[in-house]
Amino acid sequence: MSHKLPIGLSDFKEVREENYYYVDKSLFIQEVINRSSKVLLLPRPRRFGKTLNLSMLRYFLEKREESLAPLFKGLAIDQDTEIMQHQGQYPVIFLTFKSCKGSTIEDCLSQIRSLLIELYLEHQPQLYSQLNEYERKEYDKILTEGKQLIHWQSALSFLMRLFHQQTGKRVIVLLDEYDAPIHAGQEHGYYDEIILFMKILLGNALKDNSDLEKGVITGVLRIAKESIFSDLNNLDVLSLLDLEFQDCFGFTEVEVKQLMTNFSFAEADMLKTWYNGYLFGERIIYNPWSVLSFMSRKNGLPRPFWINTASESLLRDIITRTDPDFQEQIETLLEGRTITTELNENIVLRDLEYSESNIWSLLVFSGYLKPIKIIAQPILPLYELAIPNLEVYSFYQNTLKSWLHHQASGKRLQKLLHALIKTDFKTFGELLKEMVSTILSFHDTAGNKPERVYHVFVLGLLTHLMDRYLIRSNRESGYGRYDVLMIPHNKEEPGFIFEFKKVNKPEEKNHKTAMKSALDQIKEKQYAVELRNQGVKNIWGIGVVVSGKRVWVESFIHPVIY
């Protein structure tokens, strides 16, 4: 195969002219043009081809001195003679906000101003000579008056008016990664200010504007209509839950098979396990960034390429929330099972901590969960969610591990795990008490079910032993459902059963009666059955009793059965 893999390239013209391999997404142009909506918002996860598609759309529609029709020769869109009539017919404004992520509102606005200045300088040779005196003054204000927000907020709409009056054609507006500044605002504390600026900027350009032919906006999320799109009543939002545009972003299974054939790549199963699993509409989708990155490596070893391409501080903060119900669901996902929830396509980032459905929605639309089933309901449907693939699974696992490692300090954690494996339960209990006192807050353990907080906390600590143990939680064994089970890969090593109890007055008046209840439950419910069936002979039952931030640990060894 003579083509090169286009890793990290998002300029369609460069990809086509420099002999890079191109997965044909040109029918995206057809879908955009045939869609009657004036303004389209197409949210998709990062690195799934949004910028490349908008770049393609620009080169297709933009009127230039030289024809760019040869770029589309041999592509699927070239067969649609009606759509090809639109090629090279419009003035186009293209902006990508992906780099506007300043740590302060001043930095962020400065980055947006730089984009607008570049845009004005780019089109100055074409437009400036035909402007009247008033228009030149307004044009110059954008280039020179850096502190006047009112000029910047109307910069797009003013440029659109100039294009329309000079060419006689309404303008195509393409805005890429529009929500990057908003994510930065949420992370760094200037959410309200950037929302207001973007609302006016986009509203001036895209709402009831007679200079607009069509607008196409991409981003990761649809930021709630109330906060940014309240003035855009002509907005058509088509998310990854919709059937429209389902083939346009990411690689389909057919496209990946063709790619592998063209490059004689044989690692189909590994590619699928690590990078497949997304669902856009009804179409199974591969992560294009990771597929191309993996195929370009000579050693053939998969790794989380996509996970390491952006700051994920917001997502990491979410995943390490200590709310017991939330952590229980994260635990369920990590066990390869699914959770069921509503999804909200209109996300208010600042309200994430108050709305669990917003959190799950953020994880879905960002590419960290996938909807695998829709459950019809009278008002809003429910979605069954799962982790898409091994690459994303590694993100959850490593996030929890690094958080616990940071919180608990590596040396102390290793001592605790070593004590457990060596069945030194006195040391294990002392170190666990020490970690609880320094890491968990009173608020974490003050609810109705503090034992669930400890359950999640201890389970997180134990994931550091996954190279030696299969760790299961809340599964059936014997005549009941254990809390945590640790099955050693080497059956000569000890297996462990954890049962968590709180001091529950008046039933269990003190920690001793609660501990007896925990240990008796392990025995009476025969939780050891699964370990014995796996061939483990050395089996320990461990009771963990909690009351607020106080914790007690006791153990017993199951008798060996031959």
C-alpha cells in the first residue's frame, strides 16, 4: 500500500494532496446539504474526525480562484451530480476553538480574539479594498481594539455581512469544537463569563441572520439550551444517539476491514477488543485515532492512545466521587456489567454534582460509556450503558488506582496489601484504620449506609492486586450474595471473602455483635463455595465493621474440605 496513515492530520486538502490514506466520509457533505435545517449541531467525542469533516466541507463549498474539485475526484460524493453543483459556490467562514482553553477568562478571550484576528487578516485582501469608510473603521477595530468586547461579539456577524454584500452569496459558517472554551471555563472557574460571551457571539452569527446560508457546529456536548443556545431556535441537534450522520464520524466495521486489508494488518481481534465498541445511532464504530495509532506501531502492542490525548481532569474528578450509590455503579461497570439510566442531551456543566443523569450523559457523549440498549418509557427513554472497550476500561481502572495511590501513599498501600496476602490481619487492620482516618471524611461515612462507602473504598484498594487476584463484588455464591471475593490466580495462594457491617442499633448494639453477625454470615451463607469450586484450599473470611470513621477487622480460616 503506497498511501501513508494520516495520524493527527485534520486538513482535508493536505490528506488528499499528500497521498495519505483517506477513509471516504465525503457523503457527509451530501447529508449536510440535503438537511433542511439552517444550523446543525453535531456533538461527537474528541478525535473522531469532526475537524477533518468540517475541513472537507470547507474545501467543497468555498469559492476560490482555483478549483478544488480534483480533491473530490474518485470519492463517493463525486457520483452525486446534483450535490456537485454546490462545489466552490459559497463564501465560507471556518473557525476551530479547540485551542481556546486558557486558565483565566482573560487568557481564553485573548485566544478567541487571536482566532478572529487571523480570520480577518485571512480575508482582508479579498474584502478590504471594497469597503466604505465606516466599514473599514469597523474592520480595523477588530484588528486593533483588543479590550472592547462588543466588537468581538459581533465579529462573525459583521464579516458575514461583508461577504454577503460583496459576493451576493449567503455565507456558510463552520465552527469546530465550539465547547472547548466552555469546558475550560468549567474547569478554571469562569463558566458564566465564557457562556455569556459565546452566547452573544454565536447568537449574532446564527440566529435570524439573513447573511447565513447554513451553519454547522461541532463539539463534544450540547451545552444546555438555557445557557448558550437560548437565542438559537433554528438549531438542529443530532447527537450520537440519532440515526442521522451515524456513519460520518469514526470508522465503521466495513471501513476498518478495508483499512486492514489495504495495509495487510492481521490483528483484528486485538483491534476490536481495544478500540471497537462505540455505538453511533445503530452503527458500531471504532475509535479512528486509536486504530490508526495502533496500526502505525511496528511492535503491534495495543495501548490507550486516545485516552492520553487530552486533559480529563473533569472526568477524573467525577469518577473518584465518593458517593456510595455512584461508586457502586462505577464498580458494576468495571465488572463488565451494565447500568440503566436516563440520558440528558442538554448538559449544564456547572450542575454536574447535582444531577447524576448529567454525569452519565457527559460520560456517554464524551465517549467513556456507550448506550447498548434503549428501554422505552412513557416520557423519557432509559438507556442501558456499558464501558465501550479495553482502552476506556483502562482509563477507569487507572484513574481509580492513581487516586487511591495518591491518597493513600504508595508505600503504605503496599504494606497493607502485603499484610493481606501474608494473612497478617493485625497489620492489615491497623493500616486500614490509619488510611480511613486520613482519607475518608466524616461526611463520607455519616449516611445511612456507611458500610457501602467502606465497601467501595476497600474494593478500590484491592484492585491493585488484580495481577494476582480475580476480584469480584456483590455476586451470588452459596446461599447469598457476598460483598467482595478475591480468587487467586495461583490456587496455592490464599483466597479472601469480605463482609462489611455497620454497628446497627438496636439490632447490633456494639462492634462485637456486628462483627459476629458479619463472620457468621460468611459461614452460614457458604460464600466459600465459589472459591472451593475454583480449587482454592486456603480460604479466609474477613469481617469489616464500621461506625462513623471507626473500623474493626477480624478474620477466620475456613476448614479445608477434601
